[in-house]
Amino acid sequence: MTTLVTGATGNTGRHVVAELVRRGEPVRALTRDPAGAAGRLPAGVELVAGTHTAPDGLGAALDGVSRLHITVTAGLAEVGPELVRRAVDAGVRRITVLWGGFVGPVEKAVAESGVEWTRLEPQEFMSNTLTWADSIRAEGIVREPYDFPSALVHEADIAAVAATALLDDGHHERAYNLTGPQALTPRERIAVLARATRRDIDFVPLTHEQAVDRLLATGVSRADAEYVIGWYASPTEDSTTVDDTVERVTGRPARTFAQWATEHADRF
């Protein structure tokens, strides 16, 4: 039984592909650029051209697929329900959906699809730390407006839970809150990164407005910028509380931020 993974070269998608391959499962990876993805994904993966935000062009990609992993991304809200409908009509019988931060049209369509489904609700990704890479390399500095803790989760752990839910029984109609094993403040993450990279890294606080302006400069709308910085200013209890779901579902402890930092030290 083949699994189709959308967003197959993204932060989590590539880990989902790798985990399924590790478990010996046939995988079809959906990507806009199959040629470019070839060197980034494991050998033996079937690469197909397309995007989940254009479901009307996915007839061939869905052919023979029994399991589907969906990553909710920008632009999917309007067409996501159509993607789910086409997938079910094509024979998909089990879906995992990596939600977009709230239960929107895609998540609702999955829940109402009539097939087995699992919703993955990770807190902050450890890979968000990569936004610090440029300033650390150039100046040895991290600039952030707030120093509140976050129970960051490793992308490979999200993928491990996804693969388990796709391949094993017992995960239907479950919404899994996913965190790492520690809630760390930016200063604490910086200390871990400093050890992993063997360099001094300083923390420089920003005002709320400076943080918003920094996002605006990247092309983000003011509404989105205020939402993101507001999330850091007033984190939810879920985002700061360690949850053992990764270990309960996969049978092994969640990866630490120190592990992530060692894996990515060369990028800083």
C-alpha cells in the first residue's frame, strides 16, 4: 500500500518520507520540482510532480494510493476540502494531517471524510531556530523580543508520529499535541547552541514593535506579523507545557533540542 506525502521536501515532509522508507514502506513524494528533490530524499522514493494546492492535477499522483499525509500550508484552506474529496474518491483510506495552528477547512474536511484520520498538532518546531542562523554567523547575536519558554518539538518526531498513525491501527480520530521533552527560553536555547557550535552567542532584546517591523520587512502582512509576535508575547499553556505524546505513540523519548542543535551546528 502506497503512501502519498505532500510537502515532501519541507521541514516535516522530508522526515515523514524518510521515516516511511526506514520502515520499508512504498512512498510517493509530491513535489513541485522532482529533479531538485531527487538528491534530498532517500533512494527508492517515487517522485511525482505537483502540489496539494492544485488538487485537480493530482489524478496520477493519487492513483493506487491508500494513505495520505497532508501538511496544511498557505493557500490550502480553499482547495483543501477538494483535495480530501479527490483522495477519498481515489481510494485513500487513512489520512494524517499536520494542522495549520487551528481547526480550519482542511482539518474539518479530513474529520468528515469518512476514512481513518489523525491530526498532528505540534507546538513550535525546533527548525524555527534556523531564523537565527544569519545573525549568529555574522555577529554572534540573537535578537528576540521575549524570553518565554517553548516546548519545541523536533521535526523528525512529528514525522515518527505521522508514520505510526499512517501504518498502525489505533490512531483514528486522535488529535495529538506534540512537544519536545523540555520547555526552553530563547536564552536557554542560545546556551545549547553555543555549546553545539563552540562559539559565544549573545541575546539582544527587541521591543514588540521592532520585532513586528522585522517581519514586515520580509513581506509579511501586519496582521500576520502582529499575530506571530503576539503568540510569543503571550504563549499558550500548550506551547509551554511538555507533553509525552511522542513517547506514548512511538515508544521512544522525544528528541532533545541539544540533539537538534548538534545535527544543525554547521548552519550556525
